[in-house]
Amino acid sequence: MSGGDMAKPLLGHRSMEGDPSITPAAGRTVGVLGSGDFARSLAIRLVCSGFKVVVGSRNPKRKAGFFPSAAEVTFQADAVKKADVIFVAVFREHYSTLCDLADVLMGKILVDVSNNTEINHHKESNAEYLASLFPACTVVKGFNVVSAWTLQSGARDGNKQVLICSDNQEAKRIVAEIAQVMGFTPVDMGCMSSAREIENIPLRLLPAWKIPIFLALGLFLCFFTYNLIRQVIHPFIREKKNKLYKIPIEVVNTTLPCVSYVMLSLVYLPGVLAACLQLYYGTKYRRFPDWLDQWLQHRKQIGLLSFFCAALHAVYSLCLPMRRSHRYQLIETAVKQAVEKMNIWVEEEVWRMEIYISVGIIALGLLSLLAITSLPSIANSLNWREFSFIQSTLGFIALVISTLHTLTYGWSRAFDENQYKFYLPPTYTLTLLVPCTVILAKIIFNLPCIQQRLLRIRRGWEKGRYVKFVLPSATGEFSSGETSSNV
Ligand code: NAP
């Protein structure tokens, strides 16, 4: 198996039956040093996958009961002698205690499965440290991204990828083969210098989500404070009315759609800015500023958070009639209506509400579609054009429909001076700012004269350089703008 082969998922749809590169691994004797959680799960998985397992412990008698009967539990030196591939399932701090085994370990393959407690904890990676302690052995880094739990569940659940690196191709091939027989997908990460990167992977906490989460929290905080001033503080100061009960549901429920709507527009805004830069410079071969690059890379997470807030908004809205305060207000209105014999049916309000809810449901449906198709397993089943159509075209339609939802919610309130609390306009008017800019920009980019120029730039044309081009028609292959580049 070449390095290139290992980079591809090896299980997938490829049948393992009859593959000559796989059968010899099963039946091989594999050693495991250590008898802790990882060693035990590894031994169970190896036994289930058809390997002979010999576990090396400092206290084999005490630990034997924890292992399957098919695995031999013996002293460390004895175990090492019986296997050519040995998994070192002990912590880095204890590697030096294994130095007594240096003679028996000579010429063997050591698999370093260790993790650290901090990113870049030591100057050299654990695997490089192990290699320095045992120069007569071949060290392979691998299996550290797989948890003891995943090993026990047999790769049916959890992460299936096993990242492997080593300076020795043959040793790497053997370990990759073992991983494959165990039901994992070995991924070649190159030579030993990648060990540090592999060791850092399990320590990362949602790196791609940090910026989008801070963005969502920042927006939530801003809109929440704004709504709090309008819905709670204003009535308290002006009318001495205690409206604190509105905070847990009403204020939160007016904040969530604002965050969701603005976040959705922030998915499409960087594409607009990128297009502006391309038009301005007249080329696509000029790097975007770093902040724009970062923004473009985080669009998926921003979109998913937008969907999350929209889904919460839907649930909160459905729960509004359950509140006691709502019931009291309903009864109060009914009594008032009976006493004053007034007709509270306002045709315009009825229509506004019907359209507002219907449009909101459609927007949520489209956002769900966008969220589902951004999942790797679903995205992999779509071709580029289908993916782009859903994420780009349907996404933009979702933004337009969300704008209609917001406008029908606001209706004429922006022109009612009673709606301006402390001179602050209704929240929905603020949320419209970015989405409407994006929609307007998209409409402008679709004007034939601008669209043609953008298409030419995305096909490689540059301002000031003569390149002969035959463009597809505006309604042709690249008519949806963003499909012709990765923007
Ligand atoms: P553990 O439960 O604490 O087991 C460590 C084992 O190391 C002990 O059972 C002990 O076995 C052995 N050992 C050898 N020399 C030792 C010494 N001088 N002092 C103490 N123990 C010594 O730890 P673990 O969770 O199995 O983790 C083992 C390695 O796997 C670590 O490097 C860890 O980073 C890595 N790992 C673990 C997981 C996981 O999910 N647990 C996931 C990925 C990677 P004997 O007493 O039998 O000698």
C-alpha cells in the first residue's frame, strides 16, 4: 500500500474479501505494553479482529482478569519477545521505565498511542521521544486519536480514522494494515515530524467553531440588551410597570430570530465582499485579506448557528401560549371585549399574522435543508453543482424569505412613533440592515453587465491583460455566479 493509497478511505465501499494485502495481518501476534484502559480496549479489539495478543504488564497476575481469556497476559519482557509489533499503551512519563527492555525490543516496531494534556506540551513529540529512547526500534505514531471507548465499540461508532506517521514506510504499512483489519481507516500523515500535529488533534476543542460561537454570543448579547431596554426597562421607567417576567421567554424569543437572521446574512456577506474585491482589482489571482479568508472558511459554522437559533425561536414561539402571563392577557382582552362590546377582528392583522407564520415556516424549512446538506455524509452524496445550488441559490432564497418574515412581522411599526422606546427603533428595523445590503448587492451582481465581468474574472480574465475568452451564455454553466469559484 503506497502512501497515496493510505490517504484515501480504505474501508468505504471497497470489499476487503480476497484482498491479499489484508489477510496476512490477521493471525499476527501483536504485543501491548501496559494494562490500563487503552491497553484493555485495544486487546479486546485485536482479539476480536483475529490477532493473537500478548499483554506485557509489571504485574500480570493481578491484571490478567481484566483481559479476554484469548489474550495472554505476561511480564513485559516476555510479551515483547513474542511480538514484532508492540503497542506502547503507557504514558510518556513512564517511557523511561521501559528502558530495561531495550535489548529485547531491538528491531521491533513500537506503536506510540500516547496523548498529552496540553497542546505542544513538550519540545519534541511523544513519539520522537520514544524513538530517542529506543534508537534500535522503529516507532510509528498512531491510534492516539481513537478513544478506548471507540476501540471497544469496534469502530461502529465514533471516529473511524486512525492517523499514522513514521519515517519507516514498511512499519507504517504494517500498522496501517492492522488498523484496517480492526475496522478503522488508516490515514497516512507522512513522516515522524507530523507526530506533534497528530498528538495535538485530540486536545483541540472545536477550533472551527470558536469565531462563529463568539460572533453568535456577541450578537445575542447586543440584541438581548437592546430588547431588554425596550421591553422591560422602558415600561418600568416610563409607566412604573414590572415586566421582568418577560425576560426568560419573550425577550429571549425576540432576540433569537435577530441573531439567526443576521447570522444568515453573514454567511452571504463575505461572498459579496469577495466579489466586490474581485471586481475592484479585476482579477481573482489576488489574495483576499486574512480576515475575509477566515470569514469565508467559517460560513458553514455561521450558517449552522443561524439554523440553531431559528430552531430555538420556533420552539419558543410554539410555547408562547403555554405561559400563564399569556393566559391572563387573553382573559383580560376577552373581558374587555365583552364589557365594551368591541369587535377585535382586524382583517389586516389577521392576514399579516397568517403570512408572517407561513413565511417563517418556509424559511425554517429551507434552513433545515441547508443544515442537513452541510453534513459531510450528505454533502458527499451531492455533486458540486447540486451542493452549490442548495447552499448558494436556496440559501439566498432562505435569506429573502427570512426578510419577508421580518418585514411581515414589523409591518408598519417602523412608522409608528409609539414603537420608538427611548428613541430606539423597533429591533427588526436594525436586523434588516445587513441582510438587505446583501440582497441588494446580489441583485446588482446579477445585472448582466456586472455578472458578465464577474464571470470573466472567475474564469481567469485579468484587467490589463489580453486573454481571449469564449464565455458561456449568461444562463449557462456558470450563471449562478458563485459556482465558478470557491467564493
Ligand atoms: P492507564 O489506564 O493509566 O494505564 C497506563 C498503564 O501503564 C498502566 O496500567 C500500567 O500497566 C502501565 N505502566 C507501565 N509503566 C508504568 C509506570 N512506571 N507507572 C505507571 N504505569 C505504568 O492509562 P490509559 O488510559 O490506558 O492510557 C495509556 C496510554 O494510551 C496513554 O499514553 C494515553 O495517552 C494513551 N491513550 C489513551 C486513550 C484512552 O481513551 N484511555 C486514548 C488515546 C490514547 P502495568 O501496571 O500493567 O504495567
